[in-house]
Amino acid sequence: MKDLVGTYVASYKFGDEQLTLGADGTYEQKFTPRDKTLKSAVNSGTWDIEGDRVRLRDPLVVHDFYGDISPKYGEKKTGSVSLLQVSSTFGTVSIRASANADVEYKKH
């Protein structure tokens, strides 16, 4: 868990999501759409590890699972969980929305 603590950025074609995982088990999400007529969204919650996945409780879901921005990107999904796939290569940690996801959260 200690290796995962830090700030990650995922770049989508429609915006950028910053995910900060805190050592105290809390997280913060910030999403900034590329379309300047849309508002940015901020969310926070708790996280932990489930096997080789990071589990976010009550997350924002900024994508619609078809490659576009979700119409409800700014709404906290209360009672929901996001599982993000974790991998480590030569000491570099990466996080993906799933094992097959094209978008990767890169640590900054």
C-alpha cells in the first residue's frame, strides 16, 4: 500500500483526471474537462487494496465506458466501488481502470 501512495494522472481524449491516494486511506479525484464550457469536478473518499487492485469507494466515473465523457461525470457514485488494476514494472507503479483499459494513471 505504501508504494501506491501519491498522485496519478489519467489523460482521456475529453479531459484529465488526477487521483491522489493518501497514506491514511483517503483519496481525492479532480477531473478537468477539455471542453472549457464544462465545469471541473472534485471528489474524495476512502481507498484500500483488494488483491492486485485499488478499491475506491464512492468515486466519480468520468468516462461512459465507450470512450467518451460520462454525462454524469461530476456526480459522486455513493455506494459504488471502482476497482483499478495495479501493476509494477521495474519499480514503476501503474494503475489502469481495468486489465484491458487503454487509459493508464501515471504517477507524478
